[in-house]
Amino acid sequence: MCESCGCGETNPHLHEHGHGHDHAHGHDHGHDHGHGHVIPVRSSALALNQRLADQNRGWFRAKGWTVYNLLSSPGSGKTALLERTLAAVPGSAALVGDLQTERDADRLRASGAPAVQITTGETCHLDAHMVAHALDKLPADGIRRLFIENVGNLVCPASFDLGEKVRVVLLSVTEGEDKPLKYPVIFREADLVLVTKTDLAAAVGFDRDAALANIRQVAPRAAILDVSAKTGAGLDAWYRWIEAPAS
Amino acid sequence: METVLRDAAAASRGAPLRALTVRVGPLSGVVVDSLRFAFESLAPGGPAEGARLVVEETKPAFRCPDCGTLYETPVGDYHCPACDSVRGELVAGNEMELLSIEV
């Protein structure tokens, strides 16, 4: 990620590597003998992202922002939920990730709140580095809550800490009750699971009890709320949860 | 995989690699088959060309903060077998790391 933009100035540690090894290699040995020479490395592929996420977290704390990472499959209603949320909750701002277009940020800015689009190109998730850059485009004052709408994807975004305080995973009634069982990794660290588009539940024969049982199995610590961004049902409870996220 | 190859090349100081050993957990979001495919695609032309990729797979493991039990679970079931708590703290299972290289 960092190779392409040469941004070492904003993130001074960006070009460090994750490995802490410094093996002594002073001894001479040929490389043509039958067995190899094993060198321990122990470097995490996500070490760089983790360091930047921790840096973001410190920055958020210093600013006094509460930061929410919203994760779901494409089309589960993240943007529609945020359109209403940004308009209803004072001091809100948003970052929104998509592979292409400014459409979602345009929609969110119509709420009157600041919103910055992150276009990831080919990348299927946001990482802490992209978020760090986008923060420069938000106003310095007046923000208390930052909602990060991740790229619609139930797989890769799970692995990338962005520095958020809480993770919210959305499950729309149209996706089927068994999605949590099929994608357990992303649900595991959810602080809240929002069941969205509940206005469509009857039309698609949504089995709420089965869905809740599946969510509780793979996200045992998560709170669960039902919402419809279209009708407004359940949004007051969501706004209350935002004020005091149980995390 | 790009990060893994870069770290491996740095550790060998550019010398040809015989093998790379990586540890992958099922909660890392990394699919081992995809990782192998990426390795085969990216290794040629660098120190890892022709090297073996050894993958150590872990299981999710938790320490229960309520009763102290250390337990492994399948993905999707995180209850403590001793006290049924769901507050277990992850101690293994989300790794994606380069453990060692062989030169």
C-alpha cells in the first residue's frame, strides 16, 4: 500500500518492516550442502496495518472522537443508515470506502455532515493507512463521532483494524438468516449487529428467530438491534446505542 | 504475500531461499489455497523462486477470563467448555506471519 504514494512524511513509521530479527550471519557457510539453514523471522503480515491503526486510535482519542467501523456485504444498507444517522446525530462525520465513484460521499454530504470518499481502486477493504490519509480531509473542529463505512465485503475487512472503538456489522433481512454462519470471522468481533431493512422482512419470509440464534452463535458478545432506514423503525434505539456503545 | 516475500528477502539479505514457513490462523481471513496461489504467482524472479512454502495452520484458541480455562474451538463456536462463558480472549487463530526462512 505505502509503496505507491510515497507518503512517509505523514506516517513516519510507514516504511519500517514488521520483523524484529537481527540474526548474526557472520559465520561463513556454503549454500550447496544438503540441508538448509533455518533463520527465524516471526514477522506479521499485518504488523504495519496494526501500527498505523494504533496511531489512528491515539489520534482519535486525542481529538475526543468515538469511531465506528461499519461492515457488511454490498447493498445491505450501510449508506442509507448513515444518511439518516448523520442528519440525526449532531457532531457526526463519515468516511466511506468503495472501489469506485464518489456516489456514497455525495449522498452522505446531503445530510449536511462532512463526508469523505475513499476510493480504493482494486482493493476490497479499507486499511488503517487509507483512513489516516482521509482524516486530513475532514474539518478539524466540530466532530465528535466518526462513522467509517467500509467497502461492502464480508471477508477481508475483518482483518484490518482501522483504529476504531467499535465494530458494527449489518445484516439485511434480504441476505438470508444463515449469513452469520457462512461468514463467522467478520461477525466474531462485532460489538453490535444491526438487522437492517426490516420493512422487507415479511416480503422475503425472514425468520428472525433463526437469524438471531445464528448471530448469537458467531457473535456472542454483540448487542443486536433491528432497524429500517426506510421507515425509521428502530432508529431511536440505534441512536441511543451510538451515545453509549457497550464496548 | 507481498509483505511475506519482502520480509523473507530482507531476512535472507537477498540470498536464494529454500523454504518459507508461514503460520496462518482461520480467523485471519487468509485462505491457504489463495496464499499458495499468490506465492506461486509472486515468487518467480525473486529470492523465493523455486522455494517451498510451508504452511502451519492454527486453530482458534481462547483464554476464559471467568474461569481461566485455555481452550481451542472450531470457527463459529467460541464458548468456554468449562463455564460456557462467551468472553474468551483470543490467544491464537488470527495469525498471518512469516515464522522462518531456510536458505
